[in-house]
Amino acid sequence: MRVPVRGGPEDENCAMAQALGVVGDAWTLLLVRDVARGAHRF
């Protein structure tokens, strides 16, 4: 009996999953968010 395989996050309608697919890992996305908000220290 085969178990159906669920698609990855890029297959879903999830904005965060799509952004991570474009930007890279979660830390990069957090840095981009902070830069966009005006953070100058990391």
C-alpha cells in the first residue's frame, strides 16, 4: 500500500514559504525584514 506524499511548502499558497524559497534561509529573511524596517544594528 502506497502512502500519498504531500508536496513541499513551495507547492502550497504560503507567502512565507515562497519568500524563503526566493531569499534562502530564515535568518536571511529576518535580516531583510529588519533592514526594510530601518534597523541599523545587527
